[in-house]
Amino acid sequence: MAFGLLIVGDEILSGKRADKHVPKVIELLAARGLSLSWVRYVGDDPVRITADLKDAFASGDIVFSCGGIGATPDDHTRQCAAKARGVPLALHPDARDLIIERMRDVAAEKGVPFEPERADNQHRLNMAVFPQGAGIIPNPYNKIAGFYLHAPAPSNGAAAGAVYFVPGFPVMAWPMIEWVLDEHCAHLHQTQIQREQSVIVMGAMEASLTPLMERVEAYHPGVKVFSLPSVDHPEWGAHIELGVKGNAAAVPLAYGTLMQGLRDHAVKLGPELVR
């Protein structure tokens, strides 16, 4: 199954905050032999959030949605998730109990009475109002749970995806995403080591090398060819980093095919890189 990432919040699109989720999610997935297939950014616009979530549920992918699950007027993700799935919102009893437990902990830490009926504490319970049928994602930072919803089962019998909703704060979101990967996606972890091997090619055009790239992929199923052109490198100038990536056992043979093809093209080769 593919993995996607939806990042919600005006503060990202306005530049007030820099996104940190993409590199971290790539890192968390890579540690489990997985990779990120797509990313979307959306502001605090309920119509757009709902549309993106409909797409996420329809994709059949495992999708992480970061941000917008609080209870302030600019938080719309919970409501949009319910609309995207066509279900009502409802107070989740387990999430409610965790919030009450958090209230009790904070009162004890501050040495003040525990007053769950106080207006601000009652308002906090809104963060336990999730789309009906949601499961919860534990939050080790402050016990305010995230939630997840499975997509409708496809008519063709393929595996259904799911969207996992976590806060925008990295200190909360990242351990929650790790929990999902290990508790819900362990069966997808890859035990095979992945590898990249590439070479710097100077003085060649991508168009002239495309038939070679297609030939390498055709001869070596499961291995991907990648081409990263650069126009102003301080050492190599205009060049292409051309390489292959895939299972560590398959990469050397595919790379050999690539290198032989490059020699046949009589192009100038620079350093070779292995990752």
C-alpha cells in the first residue's frame, strides 16, 4: 500500500511556520523499509480540507493528516473528516476519559482543585468529538488522543486504506505516527534492505539517455531508474545524477547495465555514489 501525507494549516502556507513533517515522515517510513508516495498542503479552509480528505479516503492509501484537530475556531479537520466519510460527529468515550485524566493530572501538578465541570474543561472535551466509528491514536505527550477512520472497502476486493489524524505539533505527531506504523502497519514493513547507486554524468542531455533508462527498467523489474539534473553545481557544473534504486540484491546488476550503456554513449562520468 502507498503512504500519503496531508498537512493542514494556514501557518504553513503563509510561511509563519516551516513544515517539518515531510522529512520526518520520510525518515520514519524509511526505517521500516517504506516510502512516502505523495504529500498535500491545505490551509484552514473547510471546503478544501473536505475535498482533500475525500480524495485520501478514495485513494486506498495509508494517509497521515497532521493538524487542525483541536477545538478552536480555526480547527476544522474533525468536522471535515466526518463530512468526507458521510458520518456524524460523536463524543468518543475513551478519548473523553483520557482528556479527563489529563485534567486531573494538570490539577494535581498545579496543586489546584480538579474541576471537570468548569467551562474551560468542558470545552476541552470537544477534542474527543470524532467522526462516528473512529478509533483512537494514543498521544504520549499529553493524552489528548488523535483518531483514525478506515476508508470504505473497494468493490474490487482490494485492501481498504485509512486516514490517521494527529496534531500539527511535531512533539505529539511524530510518536503518534510511529505508533500507527508499528501497531497498524507492521505487516507492511519491508525486511529487504533498499539501496541507491548512481553516477554523475556530465555533458549529456536527459532526452538522449532516456532509451537507456527505459532499457534498464525493462531488463531489471522491480528496480527504478532516477535522473536528477542540475544546472549550476559549483564543482560539476551542468550535470545529471543518474542511478538506480531498489532491493540491495538487485541494484548492482541493474547499475552494471546502466554503466555499460553510459560507456557505450561515450559520455563523461564523474563520481559514483552509493546510499
